[in-house]
Amino acid sequence: MNNDKWWLIPAEALHIPTKQPIKRGCKAEIKEKTVWIKPVDTPPGFDVNALLGLPVLQQLRGIHHPNVNPFVGICYDPQNATGYLVSDHCPRGCLSGLHKRAKLDWEFVFSLMRNFIQGLSYIHHSAIRFHGSLSIDKCLIDGRFSLKIGELRYDVISGLLNQNHRPSAISRHSVSKTLASFKNKSTVENGQSNDIHMFATIALGLFLHAGTDTIKKDSKFRKLERFLKDCIEEANKQQPTIRMIERTLSEHSWTTSHDIVQLIMQRVEEYTIVLEDAVADKTKELLNEQHKADVLLREMLPSSIVEKLRNKVTIEPEYFEAVTISFSDLPGFVTWVATATPYDVIELLNAIYSIFDVEINSHHLVQKIETIGDCYMVASGVPVRVGKEHAAAVCRMAKALHKAFGGSHLAEKGLMLRVGVHSDHCAASVIGSKVPRYCLFGDAVNTASRMESHGESGKIHLSYKTRAFIVENSELVCESRGLIAVKGKGEMETFWLAV
């Protein structure tokens, strides 16, 4: 292609999505590259070659700056008598749209205005000299959230495309007129003054909207506000120059970042630190609550069962060949309750269970099963098998309970502990899901209950099967009670454990 026609894009190379409205512009594709097009009506019989030699097109070719959106070229569609001004596509849209969609904080706005003035300074010192039709809608935001000044000198190009001159007249009259305007000092000064006026108007509006009360009270902000108002109000000769504006923005900066992406990354890092601290605090709270829940759950269920439930393991019913079960109660409790207040009953039971719980915690082979009124049930060998130690473990705990109970203020009330112990096989499992309970089933449970109910106050009553497990244990001394009639069992030889 002729070097003078670098800007001319063949109509067949431009693909426009049919569903998009294109009156004010839309996305399109040129060789799989996304661009932005702005349509301009042209008169019938327009000859695009009439634009050859237009200085502004040659000058636009040399415009390269990170804060100026590049001009790609012109595509003319003779069938629709439409010319399309083509530029790079900025995916974040224009500044006014971003301002409406999102709450822009002070640092973001300041970084964007720095981009704005850098792009405008480049334009004023380039061959183009000034923008010509600057507005907030022509301040574009690219994928990196950097501001780029767009539609540079579109006013000139659009005017040539849609005027009603004959094609030949365009080349003779309009081109020469355009060339003269760039050489006219007054035109350049007016154009640059209008650019500065528009920049100051946009910047002041965004600063006032984004600035917090603290920032607005800062002396730097008040000086910057006064300076921008001078840019808006002063005539051409008194108006601050682009260099003065750059220097003032630098002096009154509240942020050290010159790149909006860097600013975003700094903000993300700050948010990450805050979020990590918040997550750490919430995690600590969650662990504390989880610990409380675990403690409460372990008071209700054996630890091994709690671990299985936490790991979502189904608790299957289990058979145990040898366990020892104990029941403890207070004879005369029912009579005493009849004359006591509800508060006294609760206070007494709480005192009793507190003593029992302390002793249970010091005997690791014994597991609390449940409490019913004044009855306290424990077992050993479930759910963790302990070999032949289950009977000795329960007997040692029963002796400890008697000692602790006898040394407490409860003995002064005339209440004495009665304990029954039996060893045999049983089945066990967790029953229920809303308020799960670990329950034992089998004749061993009934017999242990009979040992307690057929015992005597202040004594520990053992079945012959329990005594068989501890007979060789010298610290656990038993005395035969002889044969007694046990309800539902007939005659049984039972034993007293020395306390």
C-alpha cells in the first residue's frame, strides 16, 4: 500500500457485529484484532482519496504515547456512504462510564488524572499541538486501568468526511484550510487553552467527588482546588501552562504510585493483609467454638465415638465380650426430695455429679455412660477394649467415689453412697441423631443394676463374675456376702469390696 495511504482500511477487512448499535460507536474486528469504530456520514460520490496529503493524518501516524489512544485509520464503505474512524479498543470504556459504575477512591482518581495530564502534555508538545474536542467521554480506560486520551483530532477528520463539498474541492480547499489552522498561533493557543480548561473541569469534579472529608480539609487539597479553579477561570495569558499543571500535581500528590496497576496491586496487598488478619481472627474464634463444642460433646459421648462422628464414620452396633458396669445411687434420696425445694434438689444433684465427674476424669479406663436422677452409670471396656483391666478399673473408681463422697459436705446431710458392680458381655452403640447417646444393652446392664439395688448404703456390692476378674489383685480386697436372692436372677453369691 502507498505510504501516504497507511490510514486507509479496506471495507472488506472490517467486521462489524450486526447486533451492536453503531450510531455513537461500537466494537469491531480487523484481522482478529478488536478495535473501536465511530461512524461518520459522507456525501454521495465522496472520494476517500481526497484525504490524501491531509497533514493531520500524517501527524497522527507519529503519535505514540501510553496515555494517548492510537489512531488506527479510516475505513470507507461506499455502499452505505459511511466512513469509520478506527482506533484501539479500550475494554474498560470511558471515564464517565467508569465513574458511574464504580466508586472511585482518591488514589485511583489521582493516578488517572496523572495519566490524563501526561497524555495531554505529550499532545501539546507534538505536531498535533492540541486535542480539539476534549471531553470526559473521550478519556478512555484500558485493560490496565490506565487513562488514554482518545478521538484525537476527530473533529477535523469528521468535518472533512461529512461536508458537502465536491471531492475535488476537499483536496483544494479543506486540506489547505486545515494545514493553515495548525500554523495559526491563535488557533493553537485557543485549542490548548480549551484542553487545559476541560482537564481542570474534569479533574476538579472527580477530586471533589472522591476526596474524603479528611483529605478536603488538608491544605494541599485546598491549594490544588484553587489551582484547578484558576485553570478554569483564567484567560489564555494568565492560565497555567501544561508544565505548571504537571508540576503542581506532582507536588500535591497523595500517592507515590504512577501506575494504576501498581496502585491496584498495592491495594490488593493491603486488603490481603487485612483479610488474612480477619480470617485469622475468625479462624481463632471458630477453633475456640469448636473446642467448646468438642468438650461438650465429649461430656455426652466417649472420645473415640466423638472422633468417628467428626470424621463422618457410621457408628455400627458392637459386641463386647467382657465389660464391667457400675451403678451408684443415694438411698433415701427419694424421701429427701419429697421435702426439698426444686432449687435444693438441683443444687444437690449438681454437687454429687461434680464429685463423680472429677473422679471419672482421673480414671481414664472408665467411661461415664449416663445419669438418671440420683443414679450414676459408668463402664469400662467400652467402647475401647482394655483387656482384663475393666473390672479393676471400675472397682478402683468406686473406692475413690466413696472416699470423695465421704469427705464432702454431702455426708453431713445423712446421705450415703451405694454402688453395685457386675462384669459380663454386652452390646453398645450410639442411639439417636439429634441428641445422640451411647447406650449399653444386655443382661450385664440389668445385673449391675440389681447389684446396686440389692446393696447397702456406704458399701460397694460386687457380683461373683466381677470378683473373679480381681481375685488376684492384692489392693482390691473382697469379702463374701454369701448367697442372696436377686430379683430375676435367683440366688447368687455376691461380695463386698473393702472401701
